[in-house]
Amino acid sequence: MCHESRVVKVLDLQCGQQHSFEGWFGSEEDFQSQLARGIVECPVCADKTILKMPSAPRLNFGAHREPTVQGPLPDDATPPGPPEAQPGSSLTPVAKTAEMAIPSLEQQAAFLKALRHVIAHSEDVGERFADQARAMHYGDAEPRSIRGQATPREASELIEEGIDVMALPMPAALKETLQ
């Protein structure tokens, strides 16, 4: 029995909205080709403005361990950890603030899970969304969960009429299995 092995290049990618995700490609050339053809997109928001982020392979040094502090620190010693976390540091924790504004991978996964739930438990009425929402609101159609497209003007008019609507990004990738 012969098994063919194929090398896969895993890249850390980020869209223009700063959503981080992995992309798996056969090679750097494969990635560049797909990027140039516009077929690489963010699985969260479908943005096609993609940046390849710096990444490092995981290196396992076995016995290597971070030094640990034994016993109490002297009064004039600096506690271990990043400088921005230290009391009295002159560095502003800008990076930490920026990190908090970007959704974590767990938050992105939860958002995708919620969108998949909406897709699975609602009817896609397409461009008839505004008409269908009005018909349900005024009792001319049976209430049900629907989704579809509406222009910003249609959405504003629905809200003015007291009809609750919410815009959700629905990337095409949500309708397929994500790896």
C-alpha cells in the first residue's frame, strides 16, 4: 500500500477588519495565486483584503523552561512580566488595548456558530425581506424566522414602522463546512 504525503503550508492571515484566521495552501505560490484571483476571503466577514501575518514554527526545546523566581523579590527588584504590566512603567499599554479591541479566536468562533444557527433556523427570503417582514408585522403572513437582503433605506423604513431588523454579515463560506 502506497501513501502519498503532501506538504501543506499553514499561514496566519488577517483581513482588513483584523479578523485572524489560518489558511492552508499547497505552497507559497498557491497562496499568492489564490490571493491574486480574489478567492481568499475572511471566514468571518468575507473581506478579501488579506494580509499574511508573521508567524514562527513551534519549536519544542524539551528541557528548556522559563526561569522562575525563588522566594520573595528584593524591594528594588523588578517583577517578571512584560514592562507594560509593571507598576510605574513609562510604557503605555497600547498593544494590550489594541488586542482587546480585536475579537479573539474564541469570540470569532462563537460569532460564526451563532450565524450558522441563524442560517439553520431561518428561511432565506432573499430580496423579498422587507415585504415579508412587513406582512408578518401587520398580520398578513404567519410569523416565522426569516433572513434576506434589504437596502439601507428599506431597513430604516422597517425600523421606523416598529419592525425589528438587524444587519448581519453572511459570508458565503458560512454555507459550507469550514476547516
